[in-house]
Amino acid sequence: MGVMEQQVASRTPLVALLGNPNCGKTALFNRLTGSRQKVANYAGVTIERKEGSFTSPGGRPFRVLDLPGAYSLSAQTPDEAITRDVVAGLRAGEAAPDAILCVVNATNLRLNLRLVLELKRLGLPMVLVLNMVDVAKKRGIVIDTGKLSQEIGMPVVETVAIQSGGEQALLATLDGMVFADKVSPQPLSAIDAVPVEETQREVRRILELSVSTSADTGNLTEKIDNVVLHPVAGPVILAALMFLIFQAVFSWAGTPMDLIEAGVGALGEGVGKLLGEGMLHSLIVDGIIAGVGSVLVFLPQILILFFFILLLEDVGYLPRAAFLLDRIMGSVGLSGRAFLPLLSSFACAIPGIMAARTIQNPRDRLVTIMIAPLMTCSARLPVYALLIAAFIPDREVAGLMNLQGLVLFVLYMAGILSAMAVAWYMKRRSDFKQHALMMELPAYHWPQPGALAVGLWERAKVFLKRVGTLILAMMVLLWLLSSFPGAPEGATQPPVYYSVAGMIGRGLEYILAPIGFGWQMAIALVPGMAAREVAVGALGTVYALSGGDDAANALAPILAQTWSLATGLSVLTWYIYAPHCLPTLATVARETGSRRYAWIMAGYMFGLAYAASFIVYRTTLFFTGG
């Protein structure tokens, strides 16, 4: 073997996967790399960088980079700018790839091929990856891959990224490629020199020669869309789906929650007997088990909520929901494209805020970031579930719906409507221009049970990791603050009242008393700044240390006995608007490039929370005669 051949054989090529959003690029990345992935952020920004490795059937190692989705190299969003700079070799500390695997949706080549032609002008080795060819065939789309390869001037391979073995043709093509000396990409001026109109004419010419449409025997998408995108039926279907989801969160979760609650109670009782009385008993039973157990019990409800979100995403419904809401959101100064970042915020505001990078207009992007925390994140669900169980009767309404599920639906809707009101106010305060929504609607397909299971497991791992790390640490810290210096001789209140935490709570009570919050709730708000669900664990610990032996497994009845209805509703209202956790505020500062917006967010949300809770508390007292 010659020197050049040895160098070629020893070098591990870097291939970049890129393509339009919704083309299946990330599914292909996962198929190629499996668990051999590492995720980080690009230097200086919070845009995710995913790199993995794999070995081809011929035994050749490859590195693969999953670049953010882009419609064009004429970057309109931060995501597209990162993709452009990486493939053009302009990203500091990031080498240009040895080859580009441009993934396209075989059912929508008219939209996808513009990016392919732009990438070709960079002069790097390329492979055109026709993904979703199975869907294209069902829709009667016939693609002459040989002709397409000839006209576009690069190898063309077919893949089905969601199927096992659907990547084999691509691996075979990579095995046959020769990576000699690294090729430097041409300057971006080579792309800018060709007018967009000329590129689109070339796309049409290639499609006329290589793509034809036969009788469609398997396309139900258009028929389904005639119903779900109907201007009247569509919004009704969307509202009904959301309502049923929140009903299921309470109706389906009852049994597993009872089992977890019983298990936590039995664990606390068993450990308590084993340890006997003393400080260690207090730490383990009252601090850790009572606190962590109070949060862990809500895992079934969180998983049920995520199951439906993942299911709707997998079948292709969520982009249609964005389309349906575009007109409504446009009336308050938002693009329908903001729907997906806002939907992500129901899981956690941090990925929702980061997803706003896909919005082209800077003003729309900022408004979306500022209202994303008003979406009810999963960390609020334990608080809602606890207080609803304590203060809202578990009964049927009109024989059709569960009252607790109805209240949860109202709380979620209150957050959504409040976000729309804030967006409308920001629209009135600035120049506003409506931006048309351009979004690719993927074909409907059956959900993949394996993908759903993996998605739920990932959410469960995130939740359990928070329970086992952040929440556990906060509960130990809270126990320490709640246990010392202890009660003085002749004390008339429980020991926690005289502790450091009790002093903090009593100090905050002067501010929070007008909205009905006692010192126990004031204590819970402080660790809740680290993560919302910590507030539930904090209440469990505080009431356990206050003498509530059942706080580890029956916190809701304790609150129902010690709080008034007005206080319970006031706390529920507070959590619709309350200033978000510190990690969210830090993300806002990074994404906007300014701490100013993080302070503005914290300030306006605190103001909304206090004002709304005050109104609800005083109104409830008036009507209940409190």
C-alpha cells in the first residue's frame, strides 16, 4: 500500500447530514449512529451540536455530524446560519466536512431540491439521500433515480430512516467513496451569484425529467386534511383533542399514582421503624422520603401527557395544529411558526425558548421567547395535580367529564390565553407586520411503538434524574434549614417554625399574606426557583417536620385541612404566571444576548402572578364569606 493510500485509510472522514426540516434527517442520524452520539452546543451559542460515529459494512469508520435543518444557505434563522457556516468552513474551530449527505423528503422534491443545488455549488463531495421513498411510492410518486443522479450530478440513494435496514443503500454508497485530500469548499459567493429564480427553474427542469406521478392508491393524507384542516371542523377537533388529553391525565393516572403513593408510604414507615427516633430518622423519613416521594407520585400524569404529545407528533398532526392556529396567533402578533416552540414549552420552557431560533423574524422570535414560560410546563403539573386533588372534588360533570380534569384544562387554557394577551400587548407597543406562515405538512403515518416507548423513557429518565439529583439535594438542604436551630424552650409552634427556613418563610409572609400565602408556602417558593416541582417536595418536607406524619404519602388531605379554599385557588393561580425557574431565565439571557430580557420576564411574570392571585384570593373570600 502506498503512502497516499495509507493516509487515506487512516483518516476517519467527517460526513455532514443536512436537509430541510421534517425530511427525516435526525431519524437517519439515529439509525446510523445508534448510541454512539455526543451532544454539545456550538461555541458561543445554545444551538445543539450532535456528532456520532459508525462503521460501514466494509469496515470503514465514519464520523457524522447532524446539522440543524435549513431551507436554504441564504440563512434567515440562527439555525440556518450555523448550518451555512459549518458546511462552508467558516465556523471557528469547526472543520468543513469531507462530504455532504443531503437528505430530502422524496414526497416533496420541489421544495427540497433548492438546497441541494445550493450545496452542490460548494464543490464538496455529495450524496443525495432520498428519504421516505416508501411514502412516495404509496402516494404514486415515481422517481427515476438514475435520471435524477445524471441530471443533478451526484449519487442518489433511497432510504427509509424509520425502518431497520433502511440505511443499507447509503452505507454501501459510502463504502464505495474515496476520500483523498480534503476538499475546501468554494466561497459562498458562488451561491449568491446564481439568482433564486434561476435555481427554481433548474429544480423544475430536473423534476420534469426524473419524476412522474401515477394513480395514487395509498394517499389518505389529503382526505384526512379535508376534515382536520377545515376552517370550522379543524379548530373544534383540535380543542376536543386537547380537552380529552387533560381528562386522561387525571382519569388514567389514578391507579398508578395510588400504587406509588402506597409504596412511598410503606417505605417511609419501614425505614422509620428501622432507624428509630432521632436526627437520622428525621432526615431520611421527613426530609428525603417525604419530599422526594411527594414529587415522584406525579410521574404517571407527566408520562400520560407526553404520550399524547409524542403520539400526535409521530402521526404528523402537530404541524397541522400550527396551521390551524396561524390566523388566531397572527391576530395577536405571532406567526403560526411560533406554535411548535410554544408547544415544546409544555414539556419545559428551556427547549421551547431554544426552538424559537427557527422563527425568521427577530421581533417574532423575541415575543415567542418572552411568552414561552406562560405555557404550562411539566414541572407545574405536580403542583396543579396536588392542589386540584386537595381542593377540587373528584366527581363527574354532566355525566360526561371529570371535574378535576376540567379544572386542569382551564388552567392550561389560562396560560395560553394569557400568553396571547401578552403577545398582543407587545404587538401594540411595537411596529408589527404579519409574516406569512410557510410550513411543510408531512404525510400522515402510523405511529412507531418503538419510537413512542423510547420517547417516554427519555422523559421518564429526565424526570427521575431531576428527582434523584436536583430535587434530592434541595430536600436535604431544606431539611437542614428547617431543622436548625430548633425550637426554644416553651415553644408553642412546631420546631420548623423557629428554624432558618421558618424565619425566611415568616419574612416572606409579610409580602405574600395579601394573596393568602402562609409561611409554609413561602418556604416552598424559595427552593421552587431551582425547579417548579421542588415546591411540592418542599411542602411535603415542611409539613412532615411540622408534625404531619402522613405528609410523605398524603399531602393533599393535609393541605385541604390546613388551607382555605381561597388559598388553594390563589396558589393555583400563582403558578399560572409565577416567575420561572433560574435555569429558564439564564436560557433567556443566552438566547437574547442580554440579561435585560431575563429581568423583564421575571418582573412582568411576578407582577401578573401577584395581581391575579390577589384578585382570585379576595374574590373567593368574598363569595365564601371568609
